[in-house]
Amino acid sequence: MALDTRERVRRAAVKLFAAKGFHGTGIRELAQESRLSTASLYHYMGSKEDLLADIMRTCLRTLLDSAAAAVEGVTDPARRLTTLVKLHVKTHARMPKETWIVDNEIHVLTPAMRRSVVSLRDEYERLWDDAVSAGVARGVFDTAHPGVTRIALLEMCNGVARWYSPRGSLSLDDLAEHYADMALRALGACPCGSAEGQSRGE
Amino acid sequence: MALDTRERVRRAAVKLFAAKGFHGTGIRELAQESRLSTASLYHYMGSKEDLLADIMRTCLRTLLDSAAAAVEGVTDPARRLTTLVKLHVKTHARMPKETWIVDNEIHVLTPAMRRSVVSLRDEYERLWDDAVSAGVARGVFDTAHPGVTRIALLEMCNGVARWYSPRGSLSLDDLAEHYADMALRALGACPCGSAEGQSRGE
Amino acid sequence: MALDTRERVRRAAVKLFAAKGFHGTGIRELAQESRLSTASLYHYMGSKEDLLADIMRTCLRTLLDSAAAAVEGVTDPARRLTTLVKLHVKTHARMPKETWIVDNEIHVLTPAMRRSVVSLRDEYERLWDDAVSAGVARGVFDTAHPGVTRIALLEMCNGVARWYSPRGSLSLDDLAEHYADMALRALGACPCGSAEGQSRGE
Amino acid sequence: MALDTRERVRRAAVKLFAAKGFHGTGIRELAQESRLSTASLYHYMGSKEDLLADIMRTCLRTLLDSAAAAVEGVTDPARRLTTLVKLHVKTHARMPKETWIVDNEIHVLTPAMRRSVVSLRDEYERLWDDAVSAGVARGVFDTAHPGVTRIALLEMCNGVARWYSPRGSLSLDDLAEHYADMALRALGACPCGSAEGQSRGE
DNA sequence: AATGAATGAGAATTCATTCAT
DNA sequence: TATGAATGAATTCTCATTCAT
């Protein structure tokens, strides 16, 4: 029961933070959306900032763990990157609110809390970095500025959370495929091309 | 003189809105940063939201006008897109605060003001859309989902405002070049490739 | 307990609004007079305007209900009017602040709230109108302009709230009697005269 | 020219003070309505309170002087009262805004200014008092509480400013006549009655 | 587990007024 | 005569948070 309530609070926060931003969301709205009194809210969330950090950490943890698992044992850099891109895109399409919050509200966090969130994000981005670096090292990727490319691709994929709608004509799989394709092309890995066909099993 | 003060206010706002968000910025901070009393502030800015909308409109207007001018008379779709990407990237690198605000704080605007800003943004994005569509129509670009690709590239370029530092190792020209390169690749226009070499004069 | 506080707030407001007008009364004064912080004040009153409208509606409701009850079953127009005048005068003498507020601060209300208050007032005035009209119809009253007379008498009675003091030499009953007498005279009902004598039992 | 401007300011103030009250009217509205900058406003009005007191004094002065003149040499108490009532009613009908301000905004004045206004008002009311007292002394009026009657009649007449419209069916003369009639009746002077017919010459 | 009551601090905005020009 | 610029103080109202119950 307590768990349900806690979950209700979290969902209310995700909805509101994503819609109006952290500072744009008041405790009262949060309480109302959670069907709780403001006082009760504090029983579940600690402070408003705790709640935000919690949401961010959970989302990043999920992304990080599933990415690490998906990539485990995959040695081919192109496949690794494809896997990462698809997972990233799908996660952003499926949880646009949570991911939007992670991607855009980090700056409101107090330094201490920011550190814990940023370190998770850095850990996640290291997976991308490793894949790109490996691909470059093996000559599979051809890009003048691997670091820049990596961050550019990440931002490109983050954007999905801003606009993708499951009601649109594009399926989640096709979306992920397309982004993976763009990423490989941007990395100069397109000629070896057959990536698209092979990645179906994911 | 009045102009100077007004400009001071605008710069203070740009700095603070970009650093802490619209809702995270108080008018007291704004006044302090502008070296004005809060009351005097209102002599120059109308409301806080007016100030925000003003910054956004000015920034978009600049981007839109210079993009339209840069693209005028350029018929080759690849060159048009290259031009747009470079301008976009450079603007985001040079005015990261203004562009960050435009890209991230639209949701705080009141419906009426939002409309005026969004319509400017839409007008700008149409330039991208036209270039992409033209390229696809002429078979210069090869992409399964032109609309998605366009938005993905835009988001990729927007990201520049978040991380680029002129103190880094990459020059503005190189940065723009690299992004243009990635964009063309993502659009499947890489084979014609010599774009990089030709665009030097820009 | 909560009720006590709410009542304290209401009384503070009645006192201050009557003394300095709605716009002349600040919420700080209101809070101080209520022995509450300004923030706590809002726990009880909604907005300042809500508080005002509340006071007005309560006062009018009281007046309306007691007038309707007092007049119920009274068929003689002269007696009906006498009853209304006396009740009106006594209410204004006993609750000079509330009635003064109703009579003088309606114009500060927002249209929506104004409507709700005005409709109550209209309903109340209809009681007067009915009595006057009935008297005229039966030839008991003799006045060239019944509508004007009715409003003139109402204003005359409203005035009581401005000056009557229970510390003066006139008792409430005598005051009411005197006003009823003036009203009947103004309506040309004096000749039947014995009204004064008969109304003693009230 | 200066006079015109000064007059414009005064009229703007009369309009706004009557519509929204003194405290409900801001300096900026006043300036806008006067087609002046707020700074220029101060050139003409002194302080906001000065302006208010000025309006009140002028209005009362006018009323007082014309009443004194109209009543001069009139010895018959009934005629004197009739004259006062008619003048009062007509003034309130013709200058509803000014008279409303005088009748309702005295309480916002600072003690010192209030005194000067109140003393004018008292002087004016003395004319009424004299007429009533004289009538009572001579047995022309028959009222149990002359003082109360006088104030009741005054309030009744003040009310005209609240509702009379020249666009209505009642002419100013008829209106004044009717009020004078009601006043005499309330004072028990109706039997001698012919007052109505005789007062035509006024 | 839940909440009504309470609050200090702060929110954005307007106040009446002054002054240099 | 006129005003743009400036402001300290006040405005109404909301903030996130605590606490006694």
C-alpha cells in the first residue's frame, strides 16, 4: 500500500516536472496530483529535490544497467553502438518524461545531489565512449572528432523524448532502426551497411 | 543611455535564465545583475515573461533572417543544408545562452506568447524542411524518414549550445564543418563527399 | 477551533474594511488584527476578495432570510413595509460595519463575484418593491413615483449604518419606529396613521 | 492652457475616484486618463490626496454657496427646506461623481485635511438643521426626532447620486419635486400641501 | 499513515513620489 | 511645461517546509 502511494507520488512528479519543470511545479500541485495533503507528501518524498534526484537516479540506473547488459559480450563496435543507440532511443520514446527530466533539469540540483546524478550519467556515457573509441581504434568508424561525434549523437537521440509519439506512423522498432542507421552513417560506418538487416533480433 | 540599460537588463536575463532557468531566476537576482532596483527593472522589461519572450524572439529572428539570407540563391540541396547546419551550429556555439533558452524554455510561456515564438521557430524549421525535401526529391539525399531525420539533425545541432567552449581545441569553423559532415552523412549524401573541401571559403 | 480562527479573521476584516475600505486595508493589517501571519491568513480566507464577497453574501443572506420570514403571511402592505423598514434599520444599526460594506464596496468586486452579490441584493430589494407596489395597487400608498420612492427610502435607511450609535439617546426600537413612520408618511400612508400604535408588538 | 490641463486632471480624477474609489485608483491610471506623464501630473495636482481634498472642497463650496444664496431671505421653513432639498437633489443628479466622492471618500483623508472638508460639510448641514429646527419651532413640521429626520433626509437625497440617470423617464425637475414632496411628508408638513404647486418658480 | 494548521521567506508586481533634464 | 528614469516601500499572494495531533 505504501508502495503504491510512493509510486503515485513519483508518477505525479514525473508528469509535472516534465510538463512544467522543477521550479515551475509547486508542492501543492504535486500533492493534488498525488491525491495527498502537502504534509503527507513529505512522508513519502523527503524534500522536493530528493524526489527529483530520485527520479533521475532511477531513470539513469535503469538505462545504465540495461545498456550494460545489452552490450555485454558484444565485441563488434558497430553492433555495440547500434545496440546502445536503439536502447537509448527506445527508452527515450517509452519514458519521454523521465528522460526529459534527466536531460534537462540537472542544473537545478544542489551540488551534492548533482554530483551523484552526473556520475551516473558519466558512467552511462562511458559505454558510448568505449564503443566509439573501439570502433575508431579498429578502423570501423571514420570520424574526425570522435568525442564530438559521440556527444552529437547522444543529443540527437535525446531529442526523441521531445517529439516522439507512439500514435505516429513510425513504430518503435523502425524509429530505433532509423536512428541507429543515422548514427552509423555519421560515424562513417555505413558502407559496411548490413547492420540494419542483422540487428533484427534485438 | 536608455538603450544601454535595456541591453544590460537583457544580458543579465540571458545569463540568469540560461544558468538557472526562467522559474529558477528571481527578479531580485535579475535586478542585482542589472544593477537596478527591482522597481526600475520594470521600467525596462515589462513583465518577466515579456523579457523572456523578447529574448526568444530576437534570437529566433536573428537566426531566421541570417539563415534565409545565407540560403538565398543556393539551389544545390546539399549546399543549402550544409549552409543551414553551419549557421545553426555557429550561432549555437556563439550564443549558447540565448539559443539554450529558445530551445528549452518555450514551455514556460503563456499560450499567447508561446504562439508568437513557436511560429517563428516553425518558420525557421521550414528552411531545414525545404532543404531536406528538395534533396530527397532530387535524389541527392537518401533517407528512409526525411522528417525524422530533419528533426534529429536539428536536435543534434542544438546540443552544441550545451557543451561547446571556445576554449576547447576545436575551432568554430572546424566544429561547423564537422557537424555539416555528419548531417550529410546521416542524409546519405556522403559519397558526393567533396562538400568538406569546397565549403572552406564560407 | 478552526471555526474560531475563521471567525476572528472575518471580524478583523469587517472592522477594517468598514473603517478604511477594501482597498485601504492591507493584508498585513488584516493579519495583525487577526493575530495570524499573512501566510496563515490565506489558509482561512482564500483571497482578500473572497473574504469581502463572503462577508457581503453572509450579510445579505441574513437580511434577506429574516426579511422574508418577517414578511411571510403579512398581507397588509403598510404593515409589510413597516416590517421591512424596521428590520432594515435595526440590522443596519446593529451591524453597521457589515451593512456599510455591502452598501458601499460592491464596486470593488470582480464582475463574477459582483454578480453573485448583486443578485442577492436584487432579491432583497424585490421584497421592498413588492410591498410598495402592493400598497400602491390597493390605494393604500399614494406616491407619484413608486420606484423612486422605494429606492429613496432604502437609501434613507442605509444611512443609519453611518451614524447610529447605541450610546445615543435613541433606543433601537424608537429608531426603527421613527424610520417606519417617515417611510409611511413619504408613501402617503400617514393619514391611516395608527400604524405606529399597532406595530408595538413587533 | 494650464487651466485646461488642470481641469483635465480634475475631471480624470473625478471620473476614476467615483468609479473605483480613491485607493482603487492608481497614479498611472490618473496620468493616462489625463493624457499626462505621472511626473507631469504632480505639477498640477500636488499629491494624490491634495487632488481628492480639492475636489471635495470645491464641490462642497459650490453646494454650500448656492444653497446659502438660494435660501437667503426665504423665511418660510417649508419653503426653505424645499429649496434645500431640490438644490441638493439636483446637484447630486447633475454631479453624481463629485457628490459621491464627497459622500463616500471622506474617510480616506488624513486628519488635517479631513477637518477642513468636514467643517465645510458641517456648515452646509447647518443650513438643513436651521430649516428643520425653524419649522419645528413654528409648528410647521411635526417630527418626533428632528435631528434624526434631518440626517435621514440627507442620506435619502445623497442616494440620488447612486442611481439617477438623465436618460431615465424622470426629468430633473420632477425628480427634485418628488424628493421635496417626500421630505415635507416625512416632516409632517404634507397637509399644508400646496407646496408642490407653489414651488414652480424656483 | 495522514493531515489541518501554521509560518518565515520569498515570489512578481505596483505603489506614490522625486528628480535631473 | 513636460517627462524619462529611478526608487524605497508596499502590494497581494505563494513558496517549501514543519509540527502537533
